Amino acid sequence: MMKILGIESSCDECAAAVVEDGKLVLSNVVATQIPLHAKYDGVVPELASRMHTEWIYRVAGEALEKAGLSPAEIDGVAATAHPGLLGSLLVGLSFAKAFAWARKLPFIAVNHMLAHLYAPRLHWEQPPEAPPEYPFLGLLVSGGHSIICRVDNFDAISVLGTTVDDAAGEAFDKVSAHYGFGYPGGVYIDRLAKKGNPEAFRFPMPSLRKGDHPYDLSYSGLKTAVINQLEQFRNPRAAAGSDREDIAASFQKTAVEILLRALFRAAEDTGLTTVVAGGGVAANSYLRSRLAERADLRSIFPPMEFCGDNGAMIAGIGYQYLVRGDRSPLSAAASARVQGFKKRYP
């Protein structure tokens, strides 16, 4: 049995976890900075990195304590190296390197977006009935990324489509901030939308006509329509209700349908019938319900606690690298971006 300590600090969640043999979660500690950033309606990078510096030692210690292990009983260390906020990444990555060096443990630096796709394989006590088999379609949706990809192995993906401007989660946060719904936007919009009319406003879907963009995504137009052109898209036939709830429901429906239009097209073209979703937006109830309607597709979501950034997914995928014999040098650098994860619209 191999126990891996996973460290995640790519944005505003300071997280550490211990996972055994890549699947069994022994502990998963997430120290959230949401209350600190809420008054700014978004993550302040400098504040985030400072908090990681203050919290990382305590969070890692708590993860070991909850797992019932001492540092001497850890067999390897994994940490997020990219993508994310550079200052935040450096804190977790540096801590993980120091831990590995001090105990002469194997170390691996990982891509936390790949870890999101690995998250459905994690479990606390009982394993999932049937973990996804490769290949499958991946749907990665978060505050910084919206990616549709073909997944051939835990570390092998081919990006089919991605955002050409804003990511889905970013659009949720900006719309929520504009209307004062709350932060993080996805949580509050999902909550409000349950009481609203999704047909109250008919917001436009993007049309990417230039070049070859069959699976690409765009949220800039939707964000502009909701924030700056709201009355142009009010549905006169819809029953009058609460504007806050109706805006949330109509925006959420359009935002999710943008994702699904491209995803369903990719499923039809590739012939792949399994979809694995990951990232914070994978917790969205409307996205989950819409995918559940497709009887021809098997849709797999991580448990809710593994949708957002967490150390368990880092430890889990880290195990796969380490048992294969991969190692990262202690000189491994952090990087804010990953080539191909975003596109520019020509």
C-alpha cells in the first residue's frame, strides 16, 4: 500500500490530503479563503498567496493527523504545478518539495486540470461501482477553464474545444458580482435559479463562424447580454416573477446549454458515450440534470467534495505517476498557464 500526500494551492483553496493506492481517501482538508475574497467579488491573487503561506503548514499537518499517519509513513508527495495563480502555486509547490526533500521521498508535480478528471476514481470507503474506462470525453469547467477533451489515459488528453474568451465559471462570478447575488457566483446563481423562470430572458448563444471552432466555447457575449443588455432579451410571454431569480435561472440555462451544445457535438463526432465532468462548475445542479436526461450517454461526476480544488485528486493522480516510475526534479517550476487550454478567436 502506497500513501501519497497531495498538496493543492492553485487558486484560493489551501488543500492537503492523503490517498492510499490512488483511490482510497484517508483525509481531505480544504481551508477555504472565500470569506476573505467575498468582499472583492473575486480572488485577489496577492491576498491568496499570503494566506497560503500562513496556512499550508497547518493544513498539511491536519491532513496527516486525520489520516492517522506520521510524516514517516508517507511514501510520496504530489503537488499542483500548473495551471493557476503563480504566487499561490509557488507556495504549495515549494512546501511539497521541502517535505519530499526532508524525508527523501519521491516527488511529482502535476497538472491540476488532469487531476479533476481523475477525481471520480476517488472514494472514502466504498469504491464507485464502475469507474470510467478510457477513452472518454472530459468536460472541465471552472473559474479559469472550460475544456472539452478526449481522455485516453490519466495523463493523456486531446483538447477538442476550449474557451476563446471567458471561462464558464468566470462568467458566473461576473454576472453574480454585477447583480450582487454573492460570491462565489456559481453557488448563489444555482441556488437562486431553482426559484426562477429559465424562460424569462432569452439570452443569445454564441456563433463562432470564423475558422474551425466546432467544439469551442465563448461566454463574453452572454456576459455582456446579461449585464449590459438585459431588457433586450426579456421574454414578454413569460410570467412576471422575481427579476433576481429569473435572471439567475435564464443565465444559468444559457451558460450550461453553451457547454452542452459543444459537448453533444463532440460525442456525436467521436462516438464516445462516456462523459466525465470535473471542476467547480461540475457541481452545478442544472448541468447534472441536463446530462442525466441523455440516456445514450453515461455521465460521471465526482462526489461534491471533489468537484472543487482539493488535495485528494492531486494525491490520487500523483500515485499513478509515481507507480509508473515518474519523478519530478526539485527544480520543477510552477506555471500559470498550459498551452492549448485556451484559444484566441481569430
